[in-house]
Amino acid sequence: MRPNEITDIVQRAAELVAAEYVLPDVAEQIGTHLGERLRSGAYAGAAGPAALGALVTTDLQSVNHDLHLRLKHHDEPLPEAADDPTDEHFARLAARTMGGIVRVQRLPGNVGLLEIAPYVFPPDLAGHALTAALRLLADTDALLLDLRGTEGGSPDGVALLCGWFFAEPVHLHTMHERSGATRQFWSAAWLPVPRYAPEKPVHVLTGPVTFSGGEELAYDLQQFGRATVVGERTRGGAHPRIGHRLHRHLELTVPVARPVHAVSGTNWEGCGVAPDVEVPAGRARDLAYTRSLEALLAADPDRPAADEVRAALAVRG
């Protein structure tokens, strides 16, 4: 990359972070740090956009380790538009991945499995796919919600899914913007599918890949006591971000708000979601499935699928 091109990108990144980052005092520190690194020649050796993105991201995150704050490299050229360049990317990805619905399955014992990846897409992109999956799972007696591959998502998509688990609308969190503006997020008040009965056991599977919107969904269900989280601690990214195109292959993502959860009064930024049952992510599904079967038998040994539940437990040893 040409030196003047690198200078323009880094200076613009510093300006945008200083103007938009959700924590103003931290924003000033980050902007100053980028300027110092630029003047020291730290980016002069960047062989291309990917290398520059990695170098700048390391410096962006060096102050307070916000994983949403980065200069992200894209293999495909970003659209030349004033709006967030990831909007078009997410729309294409939602279309290619069936709205993020990886797997909908009935396991022996009438335990449902819903796997979501790579994102919890917003309702306008994936609402039909999400509600179709929920409709298929409505008559299961317990649920495994696999978020081990959920790398992010939309708060509105999370609110839609949470609406399925709660009998009444629930205040999930309030988003606080740098400007002082706030927005409350509530679980969906209405869905075109039957709600999942509150007595049905729900286990959420998490791992070190689970991030952002995936963490929010796990955190919401955990904090309200609606699900048991099984697996490993998540990555710890709570701040929603906006994107800026700084180069045809580089997007600056800047966190612009912070959620305050209605139950905890805080969020999962920097610390992740701690599992209720800690186990390596690769074993989370097996353990949660066994726990679901045991819970079903304990709650009602004479349930219609009791023989199937016992048989499934016997197979699992």
C-alpha cells in the first residue's frame, strides 16, 4: 500500500473513533494512540489491506480490549455507499444461510435442537426462517439451543427469539448511546407461532466462538432464569457497532452504544457469559441432552414419551 493511502486510512479511523466511540474518554485515548503509532512508522510495513487491518485492529483494541472495535478486512470489495457497508453483506449472507438456521431436529425423547450460525439475523432478513424453525420445535418437550457457532447478531432478532420463551413481554435491556439517547428492548409481544411453555427445560450451548448477539441471547435467557447455559465462557462483546468503509477492502467498525440489562444492571462486555455448567464446548451438546432427558423423567415419569426418554438415556449409558 502507498504511504499516503495508509496515512489517510489511519487518520480517518482515529477521527471516527474519537467522534463516535461509545466511551468518550476511551475514544480520546485510542485516537491519540493511533496518531502516535502512525507517526512512529508502525504501519509503514503493511504489505496490503489485510496486514494493515490486523495492525490497526491490535492498536484499536489495546486500550480497553473492545473486540467490536476493529479495522476489518473483507475479501470481497465493499460497496461504495454512505450507509453501513455490512448491511448488504448481511443480506447476502442471510439469504445463503437460510437466515442462520443451521439445524432444526427432533432428538429421541422428544428433545428439540435448534442450531443458529453464523448470526442471529434481524427479523427483516430472517424472521420467516426463525419462526418456521420455532413452529417445528413447538411440540418438543425440551430444547437445546446451540449458539456455539453464533458469532453475532441483531438485538431485534434476539428480541424475536426471546419472545418465544416468555409468556409475556419482558424488558430485556436498555441501550445507552454516547449522545445520551436510550432505547429499550423488549421480548417480542406477539409471534405467529405458539410460545414455548415455561415449564419446558431449555439448555443453551456456548463456546469461545459465541459472540455479540449470540452472547446476548444466552445472557438474556440465563439472567431471567429461563435457560441453563452449558459449555464454555463466551468472547465478551456487548457493544453494538456501526461500520465505515475506509478502503475497498477495509471496514472500520465502531461501537456506539452499551446495553444495561434489566436484571443484572450490567452486561457481558469484556467478561463474556459464564456458563452455569462448565464443560468443553465440544461436549456441551451431549451433556445438555442427557440433562434434558433426566429433567423430563424427573418432572413426569409417566409422560407420553417416557419410554422413548428412558431408551435414549440407556443408549447414552
